[in-house]
Amino acid sequence: MARGNFHKMHGLGNDFVIIDTRTSPVEMTAARAKALADRKTGVGCDQLILLEPSDVATVRMRIFNQDGSEVESCGNATRCVVSLLGQDATIETDGGKIDGTYGQNSITLQMPPPRFDWQDIPLAFAMDSAAMPMAWDELASPMAVNVGNPHAIFFVANADAVDLAHLGPQIEHDAAFPERVNVNVASIRNGELFLRVWERGVGETRACGTGACATAIAAIRQGKVASPVTVHQAGGDLTIGWTPGGPIEMTGGATYVFMGEVDWDDFG
């Protein structure tokens, strides 16, 4: 059997299995990623991350969700990768290149500017992405933004009161979002954001880096908060800075948990 090593890390409780294929080659399929991510019969994680050689960056990062689907970007995972590398680094993703500044206690990422046009989210047809004319029970008129992956943001009086387990899957799989969507519900108190995120292909997570970015951008763009803003999530806090027309800056922690060894063939 082909044996290989992996690293288990998390960013504010959003956890990852990271495989550096430059030293531990593995052929990854959707079925194998799903099996490794299974919390009962696999290693267990929200996302599985592959590190590969890059011609344009320090390393290329591929991201597989818990359901085996491959996605473009993940802010918490990118912070973990920079921390794992132990140096300033540029990370190539399908959502664009991300520059990471390494620190022992926190990692700062500079991410590409957000996109707001309906084609760039993407949405299934032309509509106002700043206030989509749609509603799902009490969640209505979200702002849609692409920060390397697609997000819908709802501002509510009390994010904790939203039945995200019920509404999250409905919105994620709505036909308006041809590539599905990450669902963010946020409340604002004292100029800070309190956020819950339903991640496509995963479910509700303890933290979502790109969700924090998308929500902060929506709040800044609508004049609800000032930049930089603190985003509170169940797993901890992130600081997000953004000036319209410019890149997104995210600062937060990354935690190394352990290194393990598996037989890849045991997982399909």
C-alpha cells in the first residue's frame, strides 16, 4: 500500500487535513477526499488541502470540501498553509494568488479584490447583487460577493436565532447559484460583526475565513461598519480590512494539531 503523511491543523476551529504532495505524493479523487474527511471512518476535517508545486507562487493549494467537491478558495486554510510553511509565502489557488505574512501568533493574508458583478458571483441570471430580490423565510435581499468563492450575506438582528441548519441547505442549493453558495448571517453590535456561516459542501462551521471577508466587505460597502472590523465567530475572531477597489486583508491565528500517517489505498 502507498503510505503517506498528513498534517492536521485548524483556523479558529475550521479544521483541515493538509497533504504536502511535494513530499508525500497522492492521487486525490472526490471519493478519496470524502473518505479522508469522514469524522467516523476517516481522519476527519471540514476541508482536505493538497499542496502542489507552483510556477507562479511558493506553492499551489487545492481544496476539497467534506463532500468531496473541489472549491476555489479558503481563507482559514490559507493561513494554516502559511503557518505550516513557517515563512512569508504566496499561495496559488483557483480563486487567485494570496500573499501571506508569517507570524508566530498570527498570519496576515492579502487577498485579491472582491467581485460584485452578477456574472462573477456567479448568479444564474442578471440581478442586483447588492440586494438580491429573493427571500428564504426571514432571510431576504442578501448581498452577493465573490472573494475567491461565492457568498451570500444576510444582516439580521440576531444571527444566533436563525435556523441555519434548515435554511442553509436551501440557499446553498438554490438554482440562482449555479456553483452553489456559502451562506452568511451576521449581526452588528458596537461596530463589530457576529457571524455564522453555512459552508457549501460542509455545513455550518466554527469559522469561515472567506465568509468573514465577504461579510465584512458587505458591511463596509453598505456603511454599516468601518474598516478594519473585528468579525466574531464561534471559533474565534478575525480582523478584516478593505478599502473599495483594493485587496482584502485578513489577520488571524492558525493552529498545528498533529502529523499522522495513513495508507492512501485504505481510502479508495
